Amino acid sequence: MKGLILQNAYYHTPSTDYQGERLAAELNKLGVYCDIKNNDFFGAKIEGGNLKNAAAGYDFCIYLDKDKYLSYALEKCGVRLFNRHEAIQLCDDKALTFLYLAGKGIPMPKTLPGLLCYDPSAEILKDTCEVLEKELGFPMVAKQCYGSLGKFVYKIDNRAELQKKCGELKCTPHLFQKFIAESAGRDIRVIVIGGKAVAAMERTSQTDFRSNIELGGKGTPKEIDEKLKTLCEKSANLLGLDYCGIDILYGKEGYLLCEVNSNAFFGGMERVTGINVARLYAEHIIANAKRL
């Protein structure tokens, strides 16, 4: 078997590079060679009215990117992606994640999808802010629908801040959520592979309501209790994910799903828990690629 690990050509950090290198190393130990490539070789093209696969010769592709056009093209060409195109698309858009999981027994914070505006000069209506304040109260959280590592997530404390943030986000896909005070500065990150919760850590921050490791949060190993296990595994299976990192908040009445990241970095999890996440994912990939 031979695999392709596909990365974004324009975004490289120690965490992104670690992801590909660790997976390639663990797959190699299991007898599977992998090429690590940036996506700028244009892995698919339309020629003569047909879709051509420029990534032929690989048994599978570990898709460490969020480019929905290339993932769709490769999958249409018959390439087995880890994760699959639809799962990546559902997780990349935070509003779409919540809308898809709604009504499926997944507890989530109260969420209002942001109103999309197509005129940068348009003024925010007073009624918009009044409804948001009535529904969510202060503080509330605003999130851009696209973004990772805790970026583009904002706490809004009053009407003036809400008016300003609505203006800043009006032409960008976004959403608003109830602020979960019990979970301020702490959450749980759970790694799910092949529908099974395999590792978890509690993340805490003394300086920010967000607890992401990349923003200075600290991680400690977390036991995966039955309720946490059920919530994370059910969410991952509903979304059709081979691999993901799920962020869980502490609510008054129990766990709440915060976000699902189809390309969650696992370096921090490996360091904190000592669990070889890359090996577990490599084993899952090999077992499922062989079924094709």
C-alpha cells in the first residue's frame, strides 16, 4: 500500500508539519509508505469535459486540509479520503456543524446563526441586537464560521460591543451562542478515531475564556467517563468522521458540544497523555483502506 498525505501549500506551522510527519512515520512502521505533498500540484483537473485525477497511484489520501473543492474532486475520482469530503465540509463550517447535529440528541449551547449581509455599507439594525440580547443575554459569544485554534471567537459583554461586532462580522459567515459561564477558561478536548474516543485532556486558561493550547492554555489528562464517551462517539459517527477532535464545555446540567475539528492537531494530546494518537490513526487508516 502507498498513501498520500496532503497539506495546504500556504499554511505551515510546527503543529501542521508535526501532524503529517508523525502519521507518515507511524504508517511507515506498519509497512505503508506515504508521500507528504502540498496541494499546489493541483491533484485534480477538468480536461475534455472530464475530471482527471492527478493524484493517481495512491491507495488512500490523508487529507490534512479544508479545501472542499479538491476533496470533492479527489473523492469523485475514487480516492479514499481520511476524512471524507462530506465530513470535512460539515466540520469546517461551525454553523453547518450545529445545524446538522440539531435534533439528533446532541446537547449544545443555544445558538443563533448570524445574519448574512452582502453590502459592506449597510447599517446594523437595532432589532437585530435587541433579539440577540433577549435570546442570549450578556456576555454572549460570537464566532466566525471558519477558523481554528480559538481564532475568530469573541466574548461580547454589552450592547455597544454587540453593535460593533455585528458590524465587523456582517459580511462574514458567523454565529452567536450563549456564554457558558461554568466553562469559562476550561474545556475538554477528546480525540475520536474510527468512532471510538481514544484520548482526552482538560484544557484550562487563567487569562482567557478560551482554553486552546495554542492560545496559552494548559492541558492535563482527562478520564473519559461514560457520558463523555457517548457524546463524543455519537457526534463523530453522526458526522461520518474517521478522525476528529471534539471540544466539550462544562454546562450546568452536563456536557455540551462546543466544536468538532476534522483536522485537530494531536501533538499536544500526545505530549499531555502519552497516548500515541498517530499510531492509532495509522492503524485505522490501514484497516479501512484495505476494505476498498
